[in-house]
Amino acid sequence: MSEHKVDKFDTKIETTVVQHFLDMHEKEVAIIREMERVLGKEKADAIVSKWSERNSVESVKNLVGAEKRPIKNFADVKALIKRWVEELNSNHMEEVSITEETSDRCACTVTECMYARVFKQLEATDIGYHRFCEHDFESAKAIHPQVGLKRTKTIMQGNDCCDFVYTWKK
């Protein structure tokens, strides 16, 4: 009988969600600050923003593609948003609630955000905005071409919440 040996790299370590994300993003912030120094803030921000947007849109397309059936109407969009809200709340990434739901509108409010907390601690909310917030509008279009998004506030920019309003364009 052979014994199964646990690979040392598969060993679990104890850490907090915050510390995990601080560790993950600390070096990222450092390299982006170096890009800003070498290339200038505007050019570096544009590179980071475009890269983040491509990744986010691709991720949303993959999530939508993994759905059991294609998104055909706003009811399908709302069902997807409900699942995302549950997942974000359960994995401790954000505190999100659906605050309004009609036939062609779904409003969500984020009152806590792990990314905003981490990037604030790293004194890099400008980078955090480019990495995790700015591309939300393009990501909404990736759900379905008729999905629109309005947002006037983000925690990353110092507001008390993020206010997402998804709509179905007719």
C-alpha cells in the first residue's frame, strides 16, 4: 500500500482575509508606483486600467458563458446579480445588498469592500480604483449588450458606499 504524501506547497496556512489581500497587492502597488515613476502617472494608469479592464471583461464573459442557459432578458441578469451578491457576501470580499429591483432596474449597494480597505491601507486607492472599479461599466456590457450601469460613488474613492444601478436598455 502506498501512502499519500502531502506536498509541502499544499499545506494550509492561517491568515486573515485582509492580510492575505495585503500580501497579494503590496508588491503589485510597488511595481505600479515604479511604472508611474518611469513612464509618468498618466501613462502607467492607462496601462493598468486597460489591462484590468481586459481581465475583468474576460472574467465576466467566462462567468456568463458558464451559465446553464444564455442570458436573454433582464430577469436572467437579475438572477445572475443575485448569485454574485450572495457569493461576494459569503466569501467576505464585500458587503452588498440589493436595494431596489424592478422589471428593468436592479440597484445594489456595497457598504464594505475588501479591495478598498486593502488599497487604503497601502495608500493606493488611486491604483485600486483602476484595478477594481473603473472597468465595472465595460464589465456590465459583457453580461449582455443591453445591460447598462450607472454608478456615482465608490468606497475606493472615499465615499460611504458604491451605488450600482444595472438597467436593461430597450
